Amino acid sequence: MAIVRKSRGLGGRQPLAVLRRQQDAINDRLRKRINRAPSPILSRGVPWVSVMLLSLAPFAPLFVSAPIMPPLAFMALLAWRMLRPGMLPVWAGAPLGGFDDLYSGQPFGSAVLLWSCTMILMELADTRLRWRGFLQDWALAAALIVGYLVLATLISNLTGGHAPLRAIVPQIALSLIAHPLVTRLIAALDRLRLLPLQQVGR
């Protein structure tokens, strides 16, 4: 006659101590997630640093006879302003534009003026058009990018340059095509800066 042995514990159930250890492990994992917040340095510094790094794009090894490199730093400024309107203040266009002037080859002060005007226009657009969709944002960004490239060329010509406006047509086209990609890059950086890396509550 076969003898059926029951497992140790309460009717084959897991001991109470094991259940408590499992519950404590779950609580520890939840506590680690709850007691964390984004790093203040990353959350505030990533927008500034990303725009400044893209200002160094003219040093990329591209050898062409006509300007085709999109104004990546300016486009990143637009993307940050549209994605997080309160992240960069209105006056941010002046210092970021000054840094861009150091490496873009444009007359110093042109980006300071144009970027500052862009930030003011974006602020006015936010007050007038509170509800905007993707198409409205893309149209606004396209108009600002085209206006920026045209005005930058005119300022360069006033200070001794001789670039016809038709020479920047490929640059304008490439900039409009690259705008969604720059927006995706900025969105990825925005998720990076909001990672809960810093532990709080201690």
C-alpha cells in the first residue's frame, strides 16, 4: 500500500517566512523606484550642452563647395523650445547664439541677434497659439529655419561675403528634411535627462 507523504509546511504551502522575504524584496524594489528623482545637473544642463555640442558641427569632415550643413544647433534650440517651452528661458538665445558664432564662421553677433529674435517669436507664438499640433509646429519651425538661413546669408553678405541666396537652397531643403530627425534626437535626450538617477529621502 503506497504511502503519500505531504510536503512540510502548512498543507504543502510555502512557509510564512518565505512569503515575507518575497514581499520584502518586492517592497525594496518599489522603494528604490519611488525614492528616486532626476538628477538636477542633467535635467537642467542637457538642453544647454546639447545645443552647444551641435554648434561644433561645422568641424565635421565635410568638404563641399557650397553650404549644405543644416544649422543643427539652431534646430536643436527650436526643438527644445517646442518640446519643453519653459526649459530654456527667452534670454537663452543670446549666450547660445554667441557660442555658436564662435564656431559657425558667421560674423560675431549674427546668431546672438537671430537666436534672440527667434526665442522672442516663439514666446509670442506660445501666447497666441496655445494649442498647436504637429503640422503647426512643423510649419512654424520651417518658417523660422528658412528665415534664419536667409537672414544669416544676408548678414554675411553685408560684412563682405558674396554668397547668392540660391546657393543656400540645398541647405534649406536638407534642413527641412532633417528637422524631424533633430526633433527625435531632442526627444531622446529629454527622456535621458529625466531618468531617475538620484536617490532621495535620505
